[in-house]
Amino acid sequence: MTKKQRALEICEILKQVFPEAPCQLNADTPFQLLVATRLSAQCTDARVNLVTPALFEKYPTENQLAEAELTDVEDLIHSCGFYHGKARDLIGMAKMVRDVYNGTLPDTIEELTKLPGVGRKTANLIVGDVYKKPAVVADTHVIRITNLLGLTDSKDPQKVEMQLKKILPPEESNDFCHRIVLHGRQTCIARRPKCTECALNEICKFANK
């Protein structure tokens, strides 16, 4: 079985297990999703979803956030960790979205990664979830689990992204990544994967060692 065939079969199995594949970050607008994704770096989505309601109530758009006091944003996002750098990035990206992009998020990886604090993972999420273009979000779940499945062989996010882009059907790539995150939380848990309960155990290289 080739990696493309393996990837396609895994896509189909995950669809059966997780018919819906929503993003786990709560946001009402594309800009809010950008903010939430930046906050999720080295932080759980659950924690981010606890923090963002107060942040978005006070600063619902890039216009308000661009004028925010750094210390106020730091206080609001403190529990997400690395709050100094994250607060600086949030205000900086808000100013750039407002002033350079006229309030509309860019729709390409190249332009999105020009925003402060936005790397390829965040950019791919926006391209995929907001603009519905094929994208691969190589977060920690995707990197770990695709390595275990035998689809990728690197811990480097960009290398994993590129390896997956070569083997995933483009129209499946966005939902595949969301489903892998759900699978990682429910079954393929780090350090204690439930291999005997896993719907992918027959096709997983790790489970079949």
C-alpha cells in the first residue's frame, strides 16, 4: 500500500468516526479565529476558549484591539502563557490587518505569515477554515499521530505539512487535520494511546509493530 492509499483509507475511517470536523477554537469572525489561534500556541484550545470571551467582549474587532493597551491585553490573556509576546503580537497583527489589509484577512500563506506572530500553522488554519482552500495544519497532534500512522517521518512542522500535502487529497486535507486533533484527544492520547480501541489500529504502523 502506498502512502497515498494509506492516507485515503485513513481519511475514510476518520470520517466514519468523526462525521463532523469542526475547529476546536471558538470564534465568531475570521479575525477572532486568528487571535484564538495565536493564543493557542503552547496552550490548550480549552484554555483559549476560557480566555477569549472576555477578550472578544472588550476587543471584538481589529479596530478596537489595535488601540488596546498592552498591559490590559496581557492581563486578559495571562493564563494562556507567554502573555507578553502574545499580547504584543495580537496588537501588532490587529494594526496590520486594519492598516495594511483594510480589515480583511489575507487569503494566502505568504501574506498571512507577514502578520506578527503568525506562522505556517496559524496561516494554514485561516486559509483552510476561513477561505476553504486546501491547507494542512501541522500542529502537535497532527505531527505526532501522522508519524505513528506512518504517513510522515519528521517532527518538523513544515516538513510534516509538505509530506502530508503530497499524499492527502486536497479536498480532504482541512477536515483530516481537524479529525486527527479529535482522534488525538479521544483515542490516540500522547503517552497512553488506546490502540486496542482505535479504529485505525489495523492500518497504523505503530499499532502493528
